[in-house]
Amino acid sequence: MRDPAPPVDPAANADAPAGSASAAAAAATPELNSPTTGVVPAFGWSGYAERVNGRFAMLGFAAVLLIEALSRDTFLHWAGLVP
């Protein structure tokens, strides 16, 4: 498995002259960190993707529980999947 890239630190090149290539590269590089963990999001089977998938699954499960509680019926019957 590939290690995530270290977070980009714009202050690391603060001592470079304003017109230098490293200062321009640091200013042009967007911050790619996750807002919650500081890990760079990656495509494929990564920890970030699994974390986001788990959060959406929890929201979906909570929605099913809410539907069942409010309708006083099973989700499968409410959705018309079983008679």
C-alpha cells in the first residue's frame, strides 16, 4: 500500500525570495488535506475513501431507522419491495 504524501506546508518556503520558483510552486500548490484528519485524499481503496463511505452508510442507516419510526412500518414494505 502506498503511503500518503506529507501535508503541504506553505510556511516551509517562506524564506525563499518572492520571485523564486520554489515560492511560486508553494503558492500555486493547493492544500490537499482532508479537513478532519490532515491526510491527502486518494482514489481507490484508501483509508479516506473508506471513511467517507462509512459516514454515508451511517447516514443511510439512520434514515431507514427514521422512516421506520415515523411510518410505523418496515422499510421494505414502505418502499413497496414486499407486499
